[in-house]
Amino acid sequence: MRKTIKRSLSVLLACLMIMSIASVALADGTAAIVVGTATGEAGDSVAVDVTLTGSGITNGVFKVTYNTSTLTYVSASSLVDAEVAEISAGTISVAFAKTTAVTGTVATLNFTIKDGASAGSYDLTPSFAAADGNYHLEADGLFADDTRVADVTLTAGSVTVEEGETEITYGDLNDDGDVDTSDVIILLRYVAEWDGYDEENYNIDAADLNGDDEVDTSDVIILLRYVAEWDGYEELPILD
Ligand SMILES: [Ca+2]
Ligand SMILES: [Ca+2]
């Protein structure tokens, strides 16, 4: 049933596009398309609302572009049965047609933030190439006297990617997932200031095993005892 409705909507939209190319009447009205914002970390799902304001707008087609190296478009949900589709990598088309005026959230776009995405703010940009004919907002009824809205304000949104909390495995200086004698050797050499045994090559943040904000021989002793399975050294760090 829903499929049928969607298909009819597509046909209707196609007809409307042809009709609007044939006779373009510019309305005095104004409208705005605003893309919202969302925040998350790599791997998170985020949802961004696309809202429309304006008077008597019944149908339209516009695009939203996004950064494909940071986001993956997943799906869209819509309160107005808009047709939302990724028409090319990084470009989402939003089309809607109603017999009554549409205002508010036209679609909610769902993305996932790619693993390894760098922290920062990434724009979601609505575009509205009126000259192109396919992209337009119209007011005053679906079937007759459609008038194209001339003055559309577009406001970009964004997805802000935050730095994820990196979990520290205390004692694992070489980040191989194990805490063992190789980590003891690295820590000994770091404390003895051997060349190449530094923060650049090893996870020295994981080496402060007594929580005194220093990495020194007391931490070496704790790590040795942990690896040798001394009583009372079952879990790192050892804070007292
Ligand atoms: Ca290790
Ligand atoms: Ca320490």
C-alpha cells in the first residue's frame, strides 16, 4: 500500500516538474529550508531534521549535500511522505507533494559517522537550483495555479564529530592488547631514556601505574609485580 502511494507520488512529482518547467510563475512569498545539527562520535548514528517554513507550500524538490568521507547516509524518515533518496554519492534529494500546505519537518536524515572520522564540524548543505527547473518549491495548490516561491532562504546544518574517549589499558605500552614482559622492557627503557623509547613510539599514558602523574621506577616496580602475579597486584593501576 505504502509502495503504491510512493509510486503515485513519484508520478505526480514528475508531472508537476514538467508542468512547472512549462509555466513558471514566481510568487512573492518567501520560504526557508533549514537543515539541523547533530553531534556524535565515530561509529555513532545521528539524525538531522530538515525543516521547511513558508506559507501554503504544497510541493517541492531540493537537495542536501554531505561529506562522504565522514558520513554514511542510512535512511530517512518523514512525516509528510517525502521521497528521499541518495541520487549520487554525497547528494540526497528530497521531494514532497501534498494537497495541503507543508510546514515543519519535511524529513529526518539518518547518518552514521564513519569509523576513524576526524573530529570537526561537517556541513549538510541544502541547495536549491531554481534555474534547473527540477528544484523548486511551489505554493497555492497541487493541481492548478501553482506558483513558484521565488525567495527561498537556505540554511546549512552540520554534524559535529567529537573526539571519542580513548580507553587506556594500563600497562600495555605497545598497544598490543596484552600486558606482559615486553611492556616491562619498554617501560624500563623509557625510564632509562633509551633512544626511541618515547611517547611518540609507545603509549606512555598507560604507564603511570600509581596515578601520581609521573612515569618512573615506582611504575616499573608495579608493572613487574603485576606481570609476576604478586598478590595485591591483580589490577592496574594500583592507586592507594
Ligand atoms: Ca603490551
Ligand atoms: Ca607513576
